[in-house]
Amino acid sequence: MDMRKGIEKAALSIRMLAVDAVQKAKSGHPGLPMGLAEFGALLYGEVLKHNPADPQWKDRDRFVLSAGHGSMLIYSLLYLSGYDVPFEDLKNFRQLGSKCAGHPEYGRLPGIETTTGPLGQGIANAVGMAMAERMLAERFNTAEHAIVDHHTFVIAGDGCMMEGVSSEACSLAGHLKLGKLIAMYDSNKITIDGSTDLAFTEDVAKRFEAYHWQVLHADAYDLDGILKHIQTAKQETDKPTLIILKSIIGKGSPNMAGTHNVHGAPLGEEEIKATRRALGVAEDKDFYVDPDAVTYYKEKHEGWKTKTTEWEKMFSEWKQKNPELAKKWDAYWNNAADAIDSAVFPEYNVDDKVATRISNHQILNATAKAIENLIGGSADLAASNKTNLKDMGDFQANTPAGRNINFGVREHAMGSISNGIALHGGLRPFCATFFVFSDYMRPPIRLASIMGLPVIYIFTHDSIYVGEDGPTHQPVEQFAALRIIPGLDVWRPADAQENIEAWKEMIRKTTGPSMIGLTRQNLPVFKKESASWKHDYAKGAYIAQEAGGSPSMVIIATGSEVEVALNTRKELQDDSIRIISMPNRERFNAQPADFKNKLLPPGVPRVVIEAGVSAGWGVIAGENGLLCCIDQFGESGAYPVLAEHYGFTAKAIAGKIKKHFKK
């Protein structure tokens, strides 16, 4: 079929599906799908290297709809081009049980590369995907076979451009010369409240030129011009490309096109009828799909299949000629977490004194030697976080095989880019900063949990013991804030030996994110009295020091406060007290009752010690338990002075216990 006719009919179908789906749902965003209908049809029909029959093909182009509110664009395109999108789900857009959710959700439909909706996240994810492509190409391509050779495309809107995370990510993309990243900026100058002139009058083109991007301009309805620009973008290998598309939001609606009224609300029955009349569709024809649109994409299937088949043939030849690389490829893509069992970890002996951020550096490097696709870095804090992978090189434009990523002071983008790397597949990302700055990363951490991505977060300087830097740098509420995110494992090891076990668990977890909170100050390695402590550790808690006989009291602590708990028992001179280290509270809470009761016998008084807010600990402490926490911000001062000031010493805790339990 003639390309122009196919695109025309596909664009008509996209507009009709969008207006009817949003109308039936009584909510949604018809404006973007209507405005970019031709471009979307062109992208899926003539540009993307993809195959609906093999949506997980590893060398496919990635496409991200960063402006996720326009989700009916991608749903319509996936349906028309032959992905497994049930038509009934399209008709039940935004309804419970429909795979066509309000915003694109990773894993719900084939062809959805990431969950988008929070603006700016998608384009930052796309930067991570482009970085992953570059890293994998360097590791696996040979002079004879380029088995990794694809582009990352993204549609971003005005809202994405306003969100700061896009600036952080795109600045880094320019620095890294990610030439296979091609972003389309849907510049329709409309947001929910009205014209972008209300708040957004900057020159986006100049901004991206300053980021070292190639910037091109096109009419969103000039098919030849767009195709030419995409070719220009592909030819520029040292710069990512931004194509600014001049579009009309809600194009096709006689009375609402070009206005903010069509951005985030249904057109209404009368305007839909008027739109159908204007576009030559019968007024009573809802969810109209033009047969020629279906034919246009069906005629593409054989060509898409041929490209996949050709790649598979090349891949097979590559495997035969590069058997060792092929083994590594399989390990990279299968998240071979069992390799952690072969890691040679440093040995730590009882009474060794080492900060967990320091032991973490040694453990991280041992892990990276065993897990060869583990890559990552810090937000300009590697020297302080101790997250540098020794002798493994930096990932830069001219050294793409490097495993250390210099994110710069860009925590928000760091989290989102790490998500993109994980989404691409083949690599296992970690990222690091001071724990208090996890606040900058909360949106991508939450999205990693929603998508089940195995990103690892390393957060150091984990309490008021940061000391002299004062309350702005002392996390008190951050553990509580992250523990409430469903699906996120939150680890707080009490010493170097626990740190090793935490890393084993974080690597083994391949269906969701994990974080580890680490100390600035030295902590002694203590003797673990339970023979099963490593087994129980994986369940979130274990007996660090057993009572002589039946316990008269249980003290539960995490991280650096386990040392305080052990010293408190000495201060009380009472060996009937059991000490529990609880490195992962939520894992413990998820255990069967018999395990929890074994560690925390019902009816036995409980004390919780953690240098953070008390939120969430009431369930562990029980109705009459004692919470030794800090429900206020810290102060500037040396950490031993702060420990004394806030009562996190054995003497102070012992006094509280005596007073509370009249012991």
C-alpha cells in the first residue's frame, strides 16, 4: 500500500480510537494522540526496527512515550501494528482489568518499554536505554558482527521539558555523546492550564544545543521532512538528536483543536460527532478502525519478520565464532544471580572496626568481579560513598566499556537513568549518594518498585552520626520513607559480615529494587551466636545475642544501633536479654507467625533502637514496648557528642529501659 495512504488511514483510526476511548472512560487525554497521529503512524510503520511477533527481540529499537498521558497513541499503534492488544481492552481504556491502563505500564502489554506518566521520567529512562545500548555494543559487537545496533526513540511534551529530571538526564546524554538517542519534542504549546506562555517561554532548542545535542525542526504533518530528519539524526553519531515537532493538539476536532480544552478531558458527544463528520466517519461509528490502516501494517509484517530472521542468523554466526562471548551474553541477559555464590568476599573477624560504607566498597568490588554485568556509579560522591569499581574504567563517550558511571550531581536523573538501563536488559545497575539525598530520587525509586526492576541503591551516611554537616545532611525520616514503598527491600547492616549477606540478597533479588543504608562511622564486627544467622538474615532478622534461658526482654535494633543494643545489655548486666538484629524490617514482617514468634516471643517486653523516626516500629515493639528513636531533626556536632545528646548510648538506653519497665 502507498505509504501516504496507509499513514492517512492509520492517523484517522488513531484519532477515532482516542476520542472514543477517552469519552467512554469519562477521563483521559485525547489531545496528544490526535495531534501526533500521523507521526506515530509513520514511526511504527516506516521508522522503528521492531517486530510485533517478537516484542522482546533484543536488538529492537526502543520507543518511549515520555508524555505518558497520551497513552491512547501507543495503545492504538500497538494494536494497529499487530502487537497482542485485545480490542476489548482498548474499548475499556482506564477501566479495572484493562491492559490499556490510564498511563502506559511496563509489563501490561508487549511493546510497552517503560511505565510513564510522571513527566520527564520517560525521557530520562530513554537516556539509560541508550547508555545500555552503547555499553553492550562495546562489549559484544565484533568486526564481523554488530549484534547490538539499535536506536532509542522518545516522544516528550512540554511538560517533560519543564520537569527538571529531563534537564539533568539530557545534559548527561549530551556529555556522553549518545548518538543513537533520538527525541521528538511535541511542541504544541498547550498544557492543562492553557498556553505554555503562562509559565514556559524559554528557547528549548538553544537549551539542547547547549547540552551538545543536534536540534532539528519539523512540521508534525510533513512526513517526508520527518523521515529526512530521522536519517540526519541517525547519521549524527556523536550527538543525541532533538527533533522539535510543531503540532496541533487535538488535530481533527473542529472546535477544540489547538486549545487546552482537548488536553486532559473528553471531547463530549457533540464534538465527537462533529469530529467524525469533519474526518469523513459516520456519526454513529464508534471505535472506528479504517480497514486500510490494518492492511498497511499487515503488509509490513513480512519485512519486520525478515529483519528479525536476518539478525537471528547473524547472531547464530556470532555465537559460533565467539563461544566465550556467547556464554557471557547469556549470563548478562539471564540475570545470572547465582554467580554471587562464586564471589570471593573479604573476611572480617570479630572486633574488626570498619564503617559499613568502607566494607561495602570491598564487598561491592568482590561482587562486581563475580557479576560481570554489574555497572553503576554515584552522584559525584564516589569518593565518599566508596562506590568506585577498581580498575574497571569509567563509562565515557570514548571509553564505553567502562563500568563506573559518573552521573554528576544529578540524583533524580541518576535514579531514572538506572531504571532505563535495567529496562533495556543485559545490565544490572546500581547507583549511590548520601542517604538524605534519596529524597531527590524518590520518584524513580517508586517507579522501579512499580515495574519490578532490580536496581540497587547504595545510600551512605545513614543517620545523625553524619555529625558536623548538620540536619540538612542527617537522615532521620528517610528509612521510614523508603520502607513504606511496596516492593522495595531496605537493608541496614550492623557490621561488615552482615554487609556481605545483604549484598547476596540484593543480587539474588531480580524482580524488584533494593537499597542498602551504610554508616560513615566505624562499627565493630560482633560475634553472632546463632548458627543459623545467615539463613535467618535473609528473612529480615536474626538473634545476634541469645539470652541465658528464656528471654526476659528482647531488644531489636538495626545498623549501627545493634552495637548500642549489645552494650546496653552489658550496661544492665542482664544476660536474660535477647538482642535481635533486624536489617530488613519489611522482610521480617512478611514472615510466617511461627518465625516471628520464635524471635520475638509473645508477651516478652520489647525495646526498639534506631537512630531515625519511630514511624512503623510500633508494630514491632508491641503495645507496651519502648521505642528509642529520634522524632526530630539533628544538630551539627561530632557524632559521639550527638549520640550522647540524643540518648543513643548504652547508659542512656539502659536508663530509659529501667524507667519504662521499672526494671
